[in-house]
Amino acid sequence: MVKQIWRIFLILVMSMGLVACQLDVPETKDNANAQDNKTEVEGKKDNKEQEKKRKDEEENQAASASKSKDTKKKADGKIESGKGGYLWRVQNGDTTVYLQGTIHLGVEDFYPLNDAIEEAYESADVVVPEVDITEIDLFSSIGSTLIHGVYIDGTTIKDHISKDLYKKLEETFDKQGLPIDIVKFFKPWLLTSTVNQLAAMELGYDSGVDVYFLERAKEDGKEILELESVSEQYGVLSGQSPEFQERQLEETLDSLNDFENVMQQMFSLYLDGDEEAMLDYLFPSDVEQDKEYEEYMKALNDDRNKNMAEKIAGYLEEGSDKTYFVIVGTLHLIKEPHIRSLLEEKGYEVERIY
């Protein structure tokens, strides 16, 4: 059975666009010095990394003629239709909203997506992610990080967690060839996110389906709107008690060896598109959740769903006759009170397309 800490991370991957966004380290003198130290450490790894880079380049060159995210051809030359998760449609008059469930991390096996998903995107005038992480402004991102994720009172993470946990954290960064000083001002929730991102990068995971469509939307000149802001998402992630954040961090560090297996299982469930199987994996019926975990889920899922459903209903009611392709974490479309049921309460019919 998947551990609770991995359920929390998987839930984030299914619900929070910023999971796929590499977090910036606020610049300080200490961090600048730490970066110099990091360069020295990385120098020792050059030979190994150069060899890996050479092999990766050879593999990419060999694959480039036959494989891409948006086109994979059968022997007869026709585009192959893949899997691709979850898709619903809502209509009001001549206005259409597609609801595409995503995971905010991905692998090549996700592509090609199913024809129904590609056709929904192609028909769209407007693409609507939770947050357009391809266009996050550097200064606003750093500002949000400073407000929500960094100690600005002169203390560091060492002053806020146990000695044993700090030692585990230091050892984890040492294994990555990174000095702890580059993140010493980060609060526990931000460190948890950073550790998970490092693990995902080490395994070569891509950004999710949302980024895939955002990049295409820019190339295709489609309008892009957002359901949320960076600050709003950071506010949710940072809103739990220091004790809850510390517990998350410790459980993450203790469970890193399970990371790949847990993620691969979730990727498989996503491709299957089975709502109940995914929910059973994320929320086992035989696991009791404490009050703080329930409050966390309310902020992460329930409250955000209500706000996003209101915006989506606004698109449906404005009479623009446009087609909107909304990309949100799958959790927002399958975990009650989800966006679909909230729209149904407003009188809309929500149809499963794929």
C-alpha cells in the first residue's frame, strides 16, 4: 500500500500546476557563496555527466525521426491514437468547454494522446490551465516565494526542525552534489517540493500534459487564460502548520527510495483513465486521515474547485461562442466536490468524451 506521504505528493501532482515548475532560489550572499561551492562539487561530476549527456544525445538523435509527443505514425502512415487520461465536455448554446485532466509530471509513454483529446485541443479558441507556468514572471515568482516559502527573519531551516531531520536533509542534498546552504532559508513545505522535484529530474520525468498543450498553444497563437495565480497556489501549499510541514518533509526524505515505483503506478493508472481505481490508489478506504490532513485536502481540492468552477461557468455564460480547452489536475475532476459536479449543480450537463 502506498504510504501517506506519497499519497500527499501524488495528490499534489494531480492537482497543483506549480509542481512541474522549477522553483527559484531567492538570491542572497549566502546562496551566491553556496552556488560557488556547488560549482566546485559539480566539477567532480563532470566526466560522469558528460558521458551520460553523450549517450542521451545519441538516443535522442536516433529517436527524433520516428518519435515525438504529438505525432506517432503507424505503418500505413496514419497518426496513431494513444491513451491520455480523462476528458469531459460542457456546452451552453454555441459555447463549449472541454475539461482535460492532467498530471503535472509526465513521461514519453503519455504520447501520443488519444485522438479525442487532440481534436478537443485543435477545436479550441482558448486554452485555460490552472496557471500558465511557461510564462511565470521571474519577479512575481520570487516575490511569492519570499512571501510564502522563505524565512525572512534571519533564521534558517536548521532553527525550525529537529537535529535528526536536518541531518537527513543535509545528507539528501549531499547525495545530489548540492550544498544545503542553497536552500537553508526555505520553509519545510518548499523543501519537500524541492526534494521531490530533484527526484523527478533525476529520473528524467517531463513536465506534464498541461505544459505540452501550453507550448503548442503559444506556437498556434491561441489565447491563454488562467484559473489561478502563482500566489494563490503558493498560499495553499504554505497554509498548513509548521508541524504538519515538518512531518511531510521527514516522511518524504524517509521514502525517497519508493519514489519511482509510486510514480510509475500512478502514470499507469492515469493512462487507464479509470476514475475509481485512481481514487482508490490515492485515498484507500482503510486509511484513516487526521483532522489536519482533512483541512489540507479541503484547501488543496475542495476550495479551489469551487473557485475554478465559478470561472468556468463564467466562460459558459458570457456568450462568446468560443471553445475553451481547460487543463487541470485530474484530481479536480474526480475527487468530490469536483469541478464536474459543481457545474452540474449549476444546471450544466457534463459529458465524458474520453
